[in-house]
Amino acid sequence: MLQTRQIGVRFEAQCRAFEKEPFPSLEVRKDRLKRLLALTDKHEAEICAAIDSDFSGRAAQETRLAELFVVRAGIRHAIRHLRGWMRERGVATSLPFLPGRNRLLPQPLGVVGIVSPWNYPFQLAIAPATAALAAGNRVLLKPSELTPKFSDLLARLVEEHFSADEMSVVVGDADVGKTFVSMPFDHLLFTGSTAVGRQVALAAAANLTPVALELGGKSPAIFDASCDFDAAVASVAYGKLLNAGQTCIAPDYLMVPQGQGAAIAAKLAAAMARLYPRLRDNPDYTAIVSERHHRRLSEMIAEAREAGADVTEVNPANERLGVSDRKMAPVLVRNAGENLRLMREEIFGPVLPILEYGTVDDAVEHVNRGERPLALYWFGKDSANRQRMMRETVAGGVTVNDCMMHLVQERQPFGGVGESGMGAYHGEWGFRTFSKEKPIFVQSRLSAGGLLRPPYGRTFERLFRLLNLIA
């Protein structure tokens, strides 16, 4: 109950603060972003250590690259471009309404709620907060209960760098999360599973709160017959095993040309072994975040094995894993039936099914038969096949001839579609998500609009005919 009351108190404080300052100046917004950057820079070691502890093993280098670097780049990009994003700009005015003028003013929404997940707990909290603060909003943030040490640290760091009515962190379990998403925010961003995303959308709908949902799904990687298989295998091996596959845009399954499955599986096993020649005591290889998630993955692998699929564990040093350390060896699965859990559910771990396809039509049809994924990866040199895959499938974002690089493009939007989410952020797209682009029409004193008002008569008819001609 105490935490629930705190949410209400902090929310009301931010609402009142926004009422007093509904349009923060460029200087105020830059100051907030610079404090967010200082939080990132000054506490890098603490952030890495907390995340490593929550995972029971994640390399500081991985956190620095996949989280801190991405956040820094986003904040610096926002600071550089904020003046232009904030500027009221002219919009063309249709001929019948001249000499009046159209303007568009990006206006802050108010109080933004952000619910962040456990897999990249710093990046997926602070990147959307960057966009919300740049747009001039107040921010209330709920991090995941599955990374408690990091969540507590984030609450402390935000309290050190921001007043509670600017930005504040609410720590708590799933019940606290339910209370959080039921608040009448001016915008709510949730990153997590599709199942929970549905619940969040329902809770937000009661308040008519607009939502951005960053979800997941079964993101395919597709090897065209024209691709450089060695280079493609290296990219997929890294993309799949970053954070031990606990990445919303990780390749969920791999499609390869007919007859190539066994050969590519062997190449993948070798590439994974080069990245991680040992697993149990290797600080470079991330553990699974919890026993529950480890058990879920183990059950999916066991089901595939029992159903007769070809299951290959990539364990170069033949270590005994998962007893107390939650480390899980990479697993490649071929000839898996479509009814298996690993073919129906998002895997979110170091398990990669490999499917063979006959023609480009077959590959397109397979992707389109499933729900729309958050990411799609296509590898090849054939521009006609690439164009077909880009135009005939729908995904949140695409990287060609690599994995995950579309995520870090601050000049491109990042977001899902359909089952993988709605809305987008990053760079100016995040600024626009958390702004109301208010259309303004400025009437001219030379306007002839008054001649179209009652009492109607011959003058109205003449002007109306003219309007129809020029409209």
C-alpha cells in the first residue's frame, strides 16, 4: 500500500510541476539531458556491477557497449538537435486559405510513464526517458523487479540527479506495476512481452492514455542463396548470443536454402565456439536472468529433443552447466515441428532453430504466416530477392547483411508493428512520440472569409464557385 500511495503522490507532484512549467525552455531541457548524461558517465562502474550481479554473470564490456554507449549516443544526439526539433515551423497553406498561414508547434504532453524490462535494464529505461525529457515532459519510471539491484541503484541515482517532480523511479513487484500502468499518464511506454503488453494497453485504455508498446516476437534471419555464408554465420552467431539471446531483436530462428541446414549448423557451431571457447567460468558469456527463465528454455529444448528434432549443444569445453550458475550452452535445432513451443513462442535465449526453404516465395510465405516480428535480418547480394523480402514482409525494423544495427540508428525510428508493438522512439522520432504536434492557423486581416457568412446570397454563390475552382 505504501508503494501504491507513493506512485500517486509522485504522479500528482509531477502533474502540478508541469502545470507551472508547461513549455520548458531549450536551456532547461538541455540541462536535464546533461544531468542524465552525467548520471551515465559518473556511475558506469556501479551500473555494470549491479547488472552483473542481477544476472549472476554479465560482462561489463557487454553492458558498456549494448547499454551505456547506446544511451550516451542518444543523449548527445538529442542535445545537438533539440533546438531544431523544438522550433515552431511553417507548413504550406492551401490556396483558398491564403494569405493565412499554417504553423506546427511541438508541445510537451505532460507526465510520461515508462515501464522498462530486465534484459537491458539501463538502456531500455534511459533511452525513452531521454526522448521524454527532450520533449519537455516529466518522467515517472518503473524498472523490472527481476533486476532488483539495478532497479534500486537507478532509483538512487535518479534521486541524486533530478528533483522528484522532474524524474522519479518507482521500485516494486508486478502488483506495483499494475498500479503504475493504471495511472492517467499523458503517454505510457512499455517494453516487454506481448502478453503483458496487451494487459498494459487495456489498463491504459481506461484512461485513454496513448501507449507505445515495444514488444518482441519471432524475428527471422534469412540467408539468401547469394549471401557470403561465412560472414552471415559470424553475424548471426554474435547477434544470437549477445546477452545469451535475451534480446528482443535477437534472431529468433534462421532460414537457409534447401539442403544447406546441416552445413550451416556446423559453421554456426564453430563460430559460436570461437566467440565462447568455454562457458561456465567465462565472464564474456551472460547467464540466464532467473531460474524460471532457465527452466522454460530447458523445457523447450527437451520437448524438441523428445519430438525427434536434431538438437546440437555447442559446449566446446564439455562443461557441466546450469546447476547453480544459470549458464546455458548455445543450442542449434534442426527439423523442428511447427507445433513445438520453440517454433511458436519467442525463445529469448541461446537457442536457434534452423529451417530450410525452397524458393523466395516460400521464405516470404513463412514469415507472413506468423505474427509480424520486431526485427528481420536478410543476408545476400541478390538485389531483386532483397527488394522482394523488404516489400512483401512486414517487420518493425530490418538490418541487411548484419544483425541488430538498425536499433542504434538515432536518425531512424525504432518500434514494432502488430504483435511486436506500436509507436516508435529514438532521435527525433522519440521527441515526436512524446510531443503533441499542435497545428496552428494564423488568419490574415486580408482574409475574405467573412464574405462566406450569413446572410447567404449572390456574393456567397460567386465566392463558393471560385473556391471550388481553385481548391
